[in-house]
Amino acid sequence: MKIVLLGTGSPIPNPDNAGPSTLVQTGTANILFDAGRGVVMRLAKAQLVPAMLHGVVLTHLHSDHVCDLNDVITTQWVMAPSGTNFKIVGPVGTKAFIDGMREMLQADVGYRIGHHADLNEPPKLEVLEVRPGDTFTIGDQEVIAGATDHRPVEPSIGYRIEKDGESVVIGGDGVPCATLDELVKGASAYVQTVIRDDWVKSIPNPRLQDILDYHSSVAQAADTAQRGGVKALVLTHFVPPLSEETEHEWRELASGFSGLLVMGPDLTTLDVTTMAIS
């Protein structure tokens, strides 16, 4: 299995970081977790297009995690063979969100059907809402859903993918909790969004201060990974943006984790089988 950090950014605009999105490749399935700004461009850089995805899985419905899902849907629709189903999975509320997106895209869909003789139906979306404890399939890959704590965002869900003795956990946004501990236990790799709480606390902006109580700090993510005995902790969704000059500071904050610590710019890739980083 491989993990590709397609977008390592946050709601704070940065020209070098696409929005939160992570690709997990199992060898037979390409699964996109979240669809932040610029995700289709990053897919292209990773030599993939949405038509090559087996589905999209959403951790929650915060705008920075879903704002380019419409681009994924439209591009998949116009590039895949006509009539191809596209699976979208997410927490309760996802169906209503997708219904709104269908309405938003209605004019564009009409234009394209009117212009292309071989395009005669709107995107065929298979939307599945899941709850903690549910298991579902994308392509031929089974995925397990587990509760995370990103309150007041409810529900929010993390996911575990297991294949050939390896396992990957997508934690999404949120703070440490017992259900996340259970999800990551013994995982080969655990992907967690993080903030530097020391940096946030130094900025006298009430709206920025508000993010402290529902995002994992670097140290908290390290502690979760250490408790779970995971082999590799993969950090993403950096606040503030990661840079070569500050990477050592992030690593120091994660010193509570004794395994492989993975961080880097967009398109950083971890081969879960070999633990090679590229």
C-alpha cells in the first residue's frame, strides 16, 4: 500500500499547499480521502485523474475538506466511460450535501449533455452514509469506519484500510479520544491532521485561537500514535505551513513518538510495505 499526501494545507491559503486530501493506493484500489482545494491538480501531478479513482471518502463536511469535490465529480464524469458509477462515502449528512452539489452543477451538466452526443446522463453517483463501526467496500477494498472527536462538527469519522497484513488509518481532523485510539491500534501507518499549538497561541486572533480545542497538536498526535503502537505517523494539514526551515521544530514537538515520523510537502509518499518515503 501507498499513502500520497495530495494536499497538506489547511483553510489558511498558501500557494504551495493544496487543501486537505490523501490518496491511499492498495494495489487494486485508488481511494481519495477528502477533497480540498486543488485536489484534481495534485492528482494529475501524481499521474492520476479522477476517472482512475475507485471512490472518494469524506471524514467530515468542513469546507476545506470538500470544497473541490465538485471538480472531482465533474472531471470523473466527463473522462470516464459514459454511465460509470462513482462512489462517495461519508458521515451522515453527506447525501444532503451531494444533493446540493448536484443542484449547483445542474447548469454545467445540461450544457455538456447538450453538446456531447455520447454524454447523455448526469453523473452517476453512488452515495453511502456510514456510521462508526460500519464496514464498506470501495473497489475491492474493505474499509472500516470509526468515530473521531471534532466537535462541534458531528459526526466526524476516521477510517482504517487493511490489506495483506498492512493497515492505514486516516484520522481526519479532531482531538485524541478513545475511539481514535481503538482505530489506530497496531496500524502500519496513521495519518493525522495537526496544528502547532505553540504557534497558534502566539497569534492574538480569537478566531485562530478557536482551532485549538478541536484539532490535534503535534504532541497529541505523537502520543496517540505511541499509545497505538503504530509503525509510522504521517502528519498533514499543517498549521502553520511546513517549511524546510521549520521541519526540525515539528519533529521536536513529535518526540513522544518512537516510530517513523513522516512529513513533507504536497505529494510526499509513503510506501507502507517498505516504509520508504519519497
